[in-house]
Amino acid sequence: MATLTYAEIQEAAEEDPDIRTFYTLVLRLVACCDVHAKDKNQYNEYPDKRVIAHAGIRQHHWFGQLIKYRTGKRRIRPSIHYTFQFINRPGESIHILSADHRHLISVHLLHKPYNGATFTEDVKEFFAPLDIAVRNEDNRPLAVYLHPLCPAGYLAQRDQRPGGT
């Protein structure tokens, strides 16, 4: 199946129940990953239709990249790698999918060179002085990422706390 195109998988799903099951599962997964997923409202099973991000990845890329990811045969696009990393380990990842955005955040907000291996920890450490409350620790990376998007003056608030930079 790794060599099939999206159109071929779609066509095969009409005839083969096993491929149809795979196809439907991938559509459900993608519908939870990307705000513009094909048929998101049909396949996203969350009542509020929440998604991980505005990934901007075309449907056929999701299929091909997922197959590559699962078979471990080839490198996948960073944005899809970060999506799957977030799904598999939400407390150890952050849903900033673009490598370019990660780099910009690291340089301009965290004031340090970008390091993909430590990025999530760098973001958590930067916002640690705010002591953001979360009910589930797996949500901490999401909470620290969303915090600056809410109230203006978050850096001033952070800097006024003991240990702020």
C-alpha cells in the first residue's frame, strides 16, 4: 500500500473492506489534525470539531506521509512529524507544526538558537515563571503556547514574577 497514490487508495477502498477500514481511520485521524481536512465535519468525531492545528497539508499528503511514518521507510515532512509527535506524546510536544514557526519562536521569543530536540522544554521553561495552572500535565505545552495569545502584556506579567527574566 506504500506505493499507492491517494486516488488509488480511495478507489481500492470502494472495493476492499480492509482498505476501506484503513481509509476511514486515516480520514478520522486527519479530521482531528487539520482544520481544513477533507470532510472534517463528517469524520471528526469530537462534538465541537476541534483540531490540532491549521496544518495546511493536502489530503493526499496526509495519506502518503502517514504510510511513510508507520513503515519508517523514509523521512516525512516536519509538520506531519510534529503532528504525530503531538498525538503520541502530548505532554512532551507542542502543536506548533511548522519548523519555520518553531525557529522564529525560538529566536525572537525565547532568544536562543532553535534546537528541535529541546524546543518544547525551552518553551515550557520560558513560561514556567507564570506558573500556569493545568488540570492535566499533558496539556502544559498547549497551555504555555496559548497563554501569550490571550492577554496582552504577558511578558510584563512573566518578568514581574520572582525568577522572571
